[in-house]
Amino acid sequence: MRIVTFPLKLMFYYILGLIGILAVSIAPQVFKERGLYNFVGFFEEFIKFIFVFLHSENWSYSYKGVTVEFLDMLWDPYLYSLQIIGGALALGVLSAFLLTVITVFLPRWLTSFLKKIVNLLETVPDLMVAFMLQLSIVFIFKHFGLEIMNFTEFGEERVFLAPVITLSIIPMISFFRILLFITEEELIKPHIEFAQSKGMSKGRILFSHVLRNISPSFFYHAKLIIWGMLSSLFIIETIFNMKGITYYIVEDFRPMVIAISLIMIYTPFFLLYQGVYLWLHKGTNEDFTKYKRDKVKWSEWKIWGWLSIIRKVLWQHLHNPKFAVGFSVLFLMIVSSFLYPLFKETPIKQINFMKNEEGRIISAPPHKPFGEMLLGSDFFGYSILDQLIVGAKYTLVFALVVASLRVIGGFYLGVFYHFHLKEHRKNWLDRMVDSIHFLPLSLIAYLLLRPVLWGFPVLGWDHSMFERLVFEAVVLTILVLPLTTVLIGNELKILGRQDFVLSAKLLGGSNKHLLWKHLFPHLAPRLFIIFGQQYIQTLLILVHLGLFHLFLGGTIIKGGLVPDPPKSGTFEWSGLISSTKNSLMTGKYWVVIAPLVAFIIAIIAMQLIVQGVKEIQQTKVGVLVKNTPIKSKYKVDKKKAYKPVMEDFQLTRQQTFKG
């Protein structure tokens, strides 16, 4: 029976993924031709495209009498991209495994220090990793005449080693963190203690028991990391001037090319993960919604009641040093960004040409730092420091809004997921949402946002600034909202299995009572952690979009014989990222380093907030956050300690005899 149902389920979920890909593929063309709000027109074009896609003769195009098959055109770049991501994945996993094995045998204090270094490295965007690698290669070649590796594709010569190394670094850090976490969790389990009591060495325990037990957990955790790698591949191929599969998606915006390319990316990872899951997962017939005692209407849920709890939790967390530092940094950056234009007549200083006392031009844009401009200027002569201060409110507040929408929307949809869906429907939803992990998030965001954000002000924008900001926020929210919904819903499901919740249900507690009195107080710290993760992810997407000249609020394009490069109208941070290539080729490194450092500071601040929340949560459940020996809290002065004497034992014997 299972041999029959397995391929049917796999095919069913695969077709659902294909439907989503086809809908994304036509979006750029429909947004441009029919507008943002024509939902009927979008549905009509979607139905038409399905019939066009199903006819194989439409999988080719003719140019000057030559017919080219899309699959023939895309197959070689597709294999090229698979080689890069496969090599990076293998290198990242192998390096993380070796680091984990080494770390397990290190002293505790050294392991703690290594974890802090890894947390710091994880804040570095993939764009900066590629940027620094290229700078290092150029520096070594200039000073030593040694060409370590090619770092850009030129002509027919392809580049492999540099993109593989770059693409593997951040996944290696993520793999290492997950492996170390689940390994340490496995090492404290009873069966490991039993193996130690039998005299087994630590190495034998690690390789014979621990690694075998953590393999399934590591396999499913790796799904999120591969999702991030697919988005990074989109960036790496651009930085290294590679003509992989994502190159043709960007260069050729026809729906058929987008659809075929996304399907080729989607298929192998879908078959691997969904196939393994459906084959191994036997499912459960137990329905945890059977304990509910009422049928609460959706309109009866307390929509804003959680704000008071969040306010109390926020105030409590400010007593944690890490949380307080991270929160203060973000708060000061945003407040100073709003106040800066009020106290300065020209918020963003611009100098086209610097002249000396004799009137001679001594500097042209971009001006070097530590002169009249502390951080230098961009290629238009605008002060980078002024842009970072003024643009902070757009960048950081936008990231906070998107993260809030993802968490709040995911929370209420997660409530519906937990209280109103049967288990088999939850499994269906989990599998459909899981398919999103096999599409590059940054690439999908680029496809949906480019028709709206790319504009020519001379001809007039099709949409206002407010509409563009709202549309970008909605797109970046909807792309991740299904994932946060299932994530929060599963958190509620796990909490709902606790004994105190089941007892409250049996005593007649309503769903609303269970949610706000029992579930939410335990869920609130986890929502903070999810919020921090979504905030960091939003900042990284802005970095990726900035590289492709898609700026927050819209990209200004000027025509002419010698057109200016695209620039941002709001001076938000990702607008400075777009000059990465020019900065690298011309040696004007300060133009892109400053905004990347600003992004890193914002990410570190949020990581401190998340770490503070984790420490407070661990303290509540009795986990020691600091490596302080317990005995140091209860020191005993041996000189003042009581020493028993013989009379005490005699008195005891007399009392016993009398009794």
C-alpha cells in the first residue's frame, strides 16, 4: 500500500510547487502590463500561461530564423550552478564536521570562546565574504605576483574555486553551530552516560552513538541552510560574473525562461527532502485538537491583548546586559536618524570637486575618507556618513516592520493552525509550505519587486512612494509568512502537549483562556527570538536586492548619452551596496565597506537581543547560563564549621535507650 501512496503523494506535492512557480513566473509581466491591483487579470494570465506551458512547442523561441530550445540553452548553465552549490555544500559540511569533532574534545572555556567567534562571523553578509576574498586575491597578486585563483569569469574560461569557497563559508558556520548544538544535547542523554560508565572512550561514543543519533536531526536542519545557499548562489554568480542559471533568469525576463529555470532549481532539492520525509514519516492518527472544549469564533480572539504582555516582557528583558546593549544600539541609531535632519541645514553633504587654495581640483568623487568627509563620499559626491545616518530610519524601521508583520501574522495564523486544523490537514500544510525552502528567496523577491521599484522619473512613476514601500513590505512578508505560520503553529502544538495545558483543557478551559493564560507566556520569548531572526533575514535580503539596484522605495534611473548609475531616492543603506563592482574595480573600497559594516552592526545588535532573550529563558527553566561552579555559591568556612564530639553520640544513645 505504501509503495502506491508514496509516489502519488510525492507527485501531488510536486505539482503544487509547480503551480506556485508558474504564478511567480508571470508576476513580473502581469505587474508591468496590468498593474498591481488587477487580481482578475492576474488570474486570467495565470490560466493562459498554464495552457501555454503544457505545450512543448512553446519551450523554444526563434531568432533570425534560428530555433533555440530553452532546455538546451539552460542545461549547461544549470549544471554549472549545480557544481558550484554541490561543491560548496560538500566543503561546508565536511569542514563543519571536522570542527565539531575537534571542538568536542576542547576545554569548556575554549569552546565557549569559539562559539562567540562563530556568532560574530555569522553576522557577516555573504556579499562581504565574496568582496573580502576578491580583495585578498588582488592584494596578494599585486604585492607578491602570485595569482591564487581566478575570481571572475572571463570569456569562455569558467571560475570554480573562488565561488565554491565563498559560498561554503557561511553555510559552514551554520552547519557547525547546528552540529555542535545537537551534539552537546546528545552527549547529556542517559544512554551516553551509561556508555561512559562502561568505560567507552569519548571518541568511540562520538562516532558510534552520537553521530548516528543526530543524523536525522541534522538532515532536516540542513534544509534551512540550503535555502540560504540558494539565495546566496544568486549573489555569488553576480559578484564573480558567472553565467550560471540565475544569470539567465535576470537577463531574460520572459515567463517561460523564469518558469523553466526555477523548476530546474526546485526539482532536485524537492525530490531529495520531500522524498526522504514521505518515505520515512509514518504519520500519526492522534488528533491533539480533540481536547478543545469550545468553538470560539475568530472575531472573539483578543487581537491587541498580547501588547501588554509584550511590554512587560520587554521591560523585564532590559535588565539583561546583552539585551539592553543591543536594544540601545538600535534605538539610538533610529532616533538619531530622525533627529539628524532637524539639526543640520543640509542633511546629506555633497561635494562634486574639492579644490585647494589656488582653485585647482585636488579630488573628484568618490572622495577619500578622513578628509572633509569622515567616511568619504560615494560616486556622486554624497557623504557616506550622512547617508548612513539619514538612511538608518528607512532601513532599520522597514526591517522592523517586515519582521513584525511576519511574526504577528504568523502568530494569528499559527493560532488558527493549532486550534482549528485537524492533524492530517496540518501535515498537508506542512508539506506544501516545506516546498518554499527549495526556491531562492532573494531571487523570488527580485522577480516580484523589479517591475514596481525600477522606474524612470522623467516618464513618471506608475506608483507613489508610499505604494512602493507598502508593496515591498507586503511581498517580503508574504514570501516568509507561511513558514512563520507553520513554525509558530508547531511551537503551540508542542506547548499544547505539556501536562499543565492538558490538565487545563480537562478542567474546562476555553481555547482563548488556554492561549493567553498558559500558552502565550511560554511562547512570548520564542516570538522574540523568531522576530530577531526575521529582522536579520530582512536586512540580508535588502543587501542582496541592493546589489541588483533594487532600492527601498524605488530605484531612480536617468537616461541620456552618458546615464548616471541607478541611485536611491531615500538614501537607505542598500543604495550604497549597488556600487560594489565599481568599488572593487577602481579600488574605492570605502564606498561599500562602510554600509556593509553598518549592516553588520545592526545584525550584531539584534543578535545580542536574541541572545539576551535566550539567557533569560534558560534561567527561567533552570539552565546555568554562565559557567560558574555551583560550589562557589556555597562556600563553607572550615574554621567555623561545627565538629561533632563524643558527648553528642552519648546523648543520642541515651535518648534512644530511654525511648
